[in-house]
Amino acid sequence: MNTMESEEEHPIQENLEDSNPEAGQSDAAGENPEVVDKPAAASNEPTEEQKRDVARWINEGVGLSDIQKRLSEEFGVTLTYMDVRFLIDDLDLTIQDEEEPEPEVEVPEAVPLDADLLGSVSVTVDKVTRPGVMASGTATFSDGVNCPWYLDQVGRLGLTPKDEAYKPSDDDLAEFQKQLQTELQKSGM
């Protein structure tokens, strides 16, 4: 057999030996520290036991980010949030959304109809403006009817009474417009 042929048949083996200069060397104990002392790299794939723990956590209602942290802290398995999502999907598990309590809707107390309030119009401006408008709020007319109002992006004023047939008096509308202008100036518009 020709030496050229043997080098050509096994060039990779020779290149591997050349690429690691410490491969043939040993330490004082006769062992290669590169090979013996290095711990095996932790796998980022959870084991079957770890998958069972993940399923238990999901059943306990633990969220994805907490599962991600637990996998990292308890098992040394580092997964991205999306990888945890895929793992949950692969295990055919369903994330239990925490039931958020219904927000309590504050019902405003009815305004008592005093003799002082009759014949007057009051205007309030919403602190949080409704979507699609520049300003919004509620007007209480002299007959005690509360009516939401809005000022759209073009500057048109609109009323949206609960009863579509309701129409305030002309005097109430004039008073409403004056008070609205005052309230909007106070709020910086």
C-alpha cells in the first residue's frame, strides 16, 4: 500500500490530530484536563421527568414566564419564552388563564333634583377621552336628563342621548355650549 493512498484515505484523522495540539498531551496525573475535567454541557431539551414537572406546573396554573424561570433555576434548562410555548403545545397542555375578577363598574349616584338644579345645565369632561374623538363627556340638562357628548376630530359637536327621540330645549343647548367651552378651556383645549 502506498503512503500517499493511506493519507488520502484518512486525511480527516490526521487533520483532527493537528487541530488540537493538547490532544496527545496529558497533565501531571496522566489525564487530559480538556477531556476529563470538562462537565458535559447541559442540554436545552427537557427530560421526560422535567416534562412531567412542567405538566404539573401548568395544572397548578403557573404562567409561562414562571415555568421558564423554574426550568432554568431547578434544572439548568434554558429555553426562550417561545420555546416554552412550543413545549407546552407539544405536550398537548392548555395554559390556564388566571380568572381576572370582573372590574367593578361604579354607578354614579343619581343627582337629586333640587329646585336649584332645575333649570340649569351642567357639563363634565371625561378624564379619559373615548376613542376617535378629541373630547367627550356628559351633559345634564335642565330636565335632569344625562346625555353623553363628544367633539370629533373635525370639530363637530354631537350628543348621544340614551333615548334617540330626546332633544334638549334651545335654551339648554345654548347654555350647554357656553359651559362646554368654559370646561374645555380649563382642560387646555
